[in-house]
Amino acid sequence: MHNSRHDPFFATFIKKSLAVILCSTLCVSLCTANENIDQEKFKKWDFAIEQKKRCSISNQIGNNDCISREYKVSDTELNRLYKLLINDLIDPKPLKKAQLAWIKFRDLSCKHQLSGLGEDGSVSAYSKIACLINLTEKRILDLKTYSTWTYDGSPPRKR
């Protein structure tokens, strides 16, 4: 009769099997933890959350009117900051090109995000505007950051 406890091949097989099981369990735990962390990051990364809260007060038509007004506020602030920065740069062409590229990105990104909703309907309109607000608020942070750059190598300023 063969005693498997003293067989070196069997012992190695058991050790490797336990290592694989342990690693698999650890990986599943880490992946689940990362998924939870990503959800928290997502909540912090939704820059339209306050506007959506304020505009979930009425029927869909009222909500759409509200979110449209919220977008106008964000867009006005974006344009104000952009003009200030453009006027402050010695060579504004790179920022102008970047802004045009960002507008294309914004529009295509929102189109992609909403591709499952279809183009018609009041919920689609609300969701599109919320997407525009989200990306516009992020761009506002970019422009505010650009306006603080004073280190060597940053875009030269007029003043």
C-alpha cells in the first residue's frame, strides 16, 4: 500500500494547491474591496451631483428646466475663467486648441454615456445636461489650476 503522506510529489502538489486557493481568495477579496473603493471615488467624482439634487423636485419638464438653468451657470463660469486665462497668456493658441479638443471630448463623452437612452424623451435631455454639467465643472477646475501655474516651464503670462 502506498502512503501518500510521505510522497514528496503529493506534498508539493498539496502545498501548491493551497497556495493557489489562498491567492485566489485574496484576489477576490482585494477585487471586491477595490470595487467598493471605486464606487466611493465615483460618488466624489460626480461634479453634477448637487445640481441633480436641486433639480429633482418636480415633474420631468420642471426638472429639465432646472438642470438647464444649472448648466447655464456652469457654462458661464467656464467661459469667464477661459477668457481671463486666454487674455493673460502671451501665446493663447495652445489653450485655444486644447479647449476646442475638450469641447469635442465633452460632447462625444456625453453621447457615449447616454447611448443606451436614445435621443428622444425628457429623461434623455436631463441626463445629457447633467453630463455636460459634470464635465464642465471638471474643466472649470482645470482652468482654475492652469491660472495658478507660475513655475518655470508653465505657459508664459503677460504680467
